[in-house]
Amino acid sequence: MTPPLTTLIHLTGFATGIVLYTMLLVMTSRPSALPRARAGGISLPTAAAGLGLVWNAGALVLYGLRDFGLGQPAGWLVAASFAALGFLPAVVVHSTQEAAVVGWRRVIVPVAYTLSASAALFFARGATVARPSETALLVLTGGYLLLVSLVALDGRREGEGWRRRVVTMVALAAFAAAAFHLGHDVGAPDSWLVALLGHHGSIPLGLVILYLDYRFAFADLFLRRALTLVFLVATALLLHVGVATPLMANLGGAGAESLLATAGHIGLWVLTALCYPPLHRLSSVIVDRVVLRRGDYRQLVDDLRFVTSQAATEDEALAGACGLVEDALGADRIPVRGRFDAQVRPPAHPQVVLGPDGAHAVRLLVPTTEGPTAIVEVGPLPPGRRLLSDDVALLDRVGTMLARRLDAQRVARER
């Protein structure tokens, strides 16, 4: 028998959440993933990964037992799963308010964690029954709707801060609306729309946290893979519901009809696999252009080759490279400056190292054959921003190309 659509959404949604948050936890746990300033503690993406993993793993068991009629889940599992979900919006608030704030805005983060902690206590008190505490869900719904109003009271309506607050308000309002429905459907079947919007809100919440606080080096790689996985799962689910299910209903007999249905399923699997490259390209465009708002790094390499070849002096080549890198790093307008230092020994390969301000600035040491060493200084970086893996790879490529041009200019001058 074909599982109902709600059951399919639960299985695919929670399984996708487990994969995404496990991947996020692994990436943020790498030694090079976090800047030194955050290496001694738990970063917000790491906290979000742990909370999201607990919720999705617990909810997969919780709703799996109910959907397949295997019995009632343990009360402690219900309490732990919903408590983890309740802390995710607090991490969202923390992500947008982590920079230095003044006045009444300082209370927003403590209020958010207080709301989530209060709801967790209600969930724990109701652990004797196999359903979440409706009181806790009402606290989360009303409390975070109130926080939406507090965040909206900020009068500044320009710049990155305003965009971050808009994203925060939308995320909190969506979570509050989803929490309102969660307490009414653990014991009874729910519609597929409620299952999609109410139960799987942790996935967009995790992406919102990364948008607000992408402080680990592999955030760009994770966002691409995460969006690609979400698109791929959605494509497979749509093909199953729109094509495979009608095919099985019409050709579900024996013999040739059964073989035809099997062949149709295999064809859909192949089609899903072929969808991966274009979906990955679409995800890359969304992450680079919409989320990170940075330039086309492939085009920058071509522009750098042209600019450095037209430079008459070493200073012009270094200044041209710095200007291109500054334009490509995005709308944050991170300052990029270049200088020569005879006291620094040229490295054998391009080196991207932390500057004197720790994680707030980095330096690229250009590997020329002889000194003085060309240094590209990037930063200081704005709050909530650090150089991601693609940024570091770009600087590495810039260092290699710039070193070749500077060596060529020095050889020509000596001759």
C-alpha cells in the first residue's frame, strides 16, 4: 500500500533535516572551521546543528511510530525533541543581536532564551504523557510573536542591519505560526500542508541562522549542498506523487504491467540523478548572488589577468588586484589594501594568515621569488562576517597570479 502523502512528507522531511544538521555539525567541528576567537566556545551554527539534529531525529521516531501505528513514543523523547525545537528561534535572535547593542535591545536575547527555557520546563513537566505540552507551545507562540514586535520597533531601516531584522521577524513569525499547530496533531493525523509547514520549520530556521551568522569557513559549501539536497528531495517527492503513484495505481498488476511500473520507477530515479547538476548550479547562484551577495569569482580571475598585464609598475599591479578583490567580496565593502614589506620573507606558496586583529582581518602573503614581499590586507571584517572557503581559495589564486606578474616585472626591470 502506498503511504499517505503526510507520511511521506514526515519521512523525507525529518530524514533531510537529519542529514543537513549532521553535515552542519561535522563542518563546524573541523579545527579550521571557526576563527580563533570562537574556537574555545560553541558557535551559534554548532549550537543550531545540535538542536536541529535532536529535533529531527526525535521527531522522525515520534511521528514514525504514530504514522505506522507502532505504538506511543516515550514521554522523555517528546519533551527533549520539542525542547530542542523551542531553542532554535532563540539562536535565531542571538544571531541577529550578537553585535554590540545598546539600550533596551540588550534584553531581546535574554528574553528569547528565557522563553525557550520556560517552554522546555513545561515540556519536561509534561513528559509523563506522549504529547507535547500545549502550554509550552502557547508560550513559544505568544512570546515569539511579542519578540517580532520588539525587533520591529528598531527605527533604523537601511543597511545590512535592517535586512537582518526583516529576516529575523519573518523567521520568528513563521516559527510562532508553526508552533501553534504542533500541539494538536501528535495524537491524530494531520494534513500534508500542516505537516510541511509546521513540522519541518527547523530546516529554514537553520538556514536563517547561517544567513545571520555565517562565521565558519565552510558555510558557503554547506549552504550550496543544503539547498541542493532540499531541491533534490523536493524534486524526488514531486515525481513520486505526480508520476510514480499514478503509475503504480494504473499498472500495479502482475507480469508485464508490474515490470513496466518498475521500469518507470527506475526511469524516475535516473531523472532525479540527472537533475542534480542543474540544481547544484542553481543553489550556487542563490548562495553567491542572493545570500552572500558577492561577485563572480571566475570572472575576477580573467579580469585580474588583464589588469596585471596592463600594469606598468609593481605598485599598479598590486593596487589593481586589491581593487578587484574588494569589488568581488560582496556588498559589505570590505576594505582591501596592498603594501610591500622588505622585513617579511616571501613564502613558498600563497599564505592566508590572520592579521593583527585576529579574525577581524586577514593577510595574503604573495609568494614572489625575491623580496620585498607583497602583502594584501583584507579587513577589518564587519560583525558576523569572515572569509569563507571560496574567499580563501580566491585569495590563493590571486596570490599565485600576482606573484607571477610581480616576478616578471622585476626580471624585466633588472634586464
